[in-house]
Amino acid sequence: MVEHRGFSRFLPHIVLVIGVAIVAFPVYLCFVGSTHPQDIVANGQMPLTPGPLFFETYYKTLFVGSSGSTREPVATMLMNSFIMACIIALGKIAISILSAFAVVYFKFPFRMAAFWLIFITLMLPVEVRIYPTYKIASDLNLLDSYAGLTIPLIASATATLFFRQFFLTIPDELVEASKLDGAGPLRFFWDTVLPLSRTNIAALFVILFIYGWNQYLWPILITTRDDMQTIVIGIKKMIVTADALTEWNVVLATAMLAMLPPVMVVVLMQRWFVKGLVETEK
């Protein structure tokens, strides 16, 4: 017997479409504004249809730059942000998975004390340690460099906790089987632990990539040259004090371009991301 539920059958889809429209409409307005002249955007008379300046505006944004306080093309800022986000994500994963492996599989004095010291750093936001971190980076001549942008942000207590909890679910039989095969700790890590951690690594990479991409406070402190600025700083510097001098079409185009890499990472790794967060069978 087929049950006909009528309107209630389509209600979840209607709610979903309304939610997507609410989220996507500001993004659509941002895209429309980037295709119109700046005076139309500034005086509030922007239509809801795209304008004729799509290629011109995006070419200028990517390869020429804005007339604001930053003169660098957005392509340079995108590259800086992408390199910074990748190094932070991969560095956090590498350090966290090794530290979690050591805490779980090696028996050494004060093992849990070391773990809890790592965990306690979650209670220290970046703002609390920003001055000593900047002082050390300055003394090591890391200003205006990729090392300065990434190394101070590369440790992650959250990722260490995440990997530790996952490693605790790996059956002890695998450890014993590895020992019987004559495999050492590094061989066990490379052949057993790392393959089992692929989905978790993918999920963490998405989260940490977006974390690194959205950084604002640390990059604005550590960089003084325009050619080392990230895309988030570039958007802020394009907006000058006088609204009439702000090239709003270029600003909106920059905002659209800034959204593309994180969105692409999420879309391309969506299956691995969801699997890494919800998969319980190891």
C-alpha cells in the first residue's frame, strides 16, 4: 500500500530551498556588484542582474590591483593565502598525528602529563600569546616570510586530541600482529596507522585549510610588504575611509575570488570530509 502524504512530502525540500536562497542571495549580490561600475554600486542603484564589466573587472582585480592602500594584484594575495593555508593545514596534521602516535603507543614517563599540557593550550587564544610570539618571530627574522606566516600557527592541540581519540579505537590485535611481523614503530605507523587515518586526515585538512585561509590578526602583524599580504588583509585595505574613493566593484570581485579556494576544497573533499567525521567502524 502506497501512502500519499501530500504537502508534507515536499515541506522539507521547500525549507531547504528557502535556507539555500537566504545563504546564497548575498553571494549573488556580491557577484552582481562586481560586474557593474563602481558608481552604480556606491550610490545604491545596483540592479539584480549582472552588468557588462565582468571580464574587465576580474582582469583588473587579478592582475592590476586596486587603487586603495594596497596596490598588489589579487592573484599575488591569493597565492600567499593558498600557500599559507596549505602549510598550516599540512603542518598541523603532521605534528599532531606524530604527537598523538607518541602519546598513545609509547610508554614514557609523564606521558599523560605531556598530553594534558598540550590540551591546556586550547585555553590560550592567539590574542593572549600574540606579543611574545611576534617578538620571537621578529628576533628570528621571520617577518614578511612564509615561515613567519605559518610556523607560529602550526601547532594544534585540537588535532592532537582528535588523532589520539581515533588511535585509541584501533584494535590492539593490529599492534600485536605488527610486532609478530617484525615491524618497528615507524613501520607500524606507516603501514597501519597512516592508511587507517586517511579519512580523518582529509576531514582535518578541510577544517584547518579554512582556518589558515581566514587568518587575519597574525598576518596583519607579521607582514609589512604588500607582496606578502593575504587575501583577507587585501579586502580590508581596499576599503578606504572615503566611500567615494573605494572601488566597490573591485572589492566585491576580490571577495568572490576569496571564496573560491575554500569552496573548491570543501566540494572536492566533501565525501572524505563527511566520512572522516561520522565513520565509526575502523
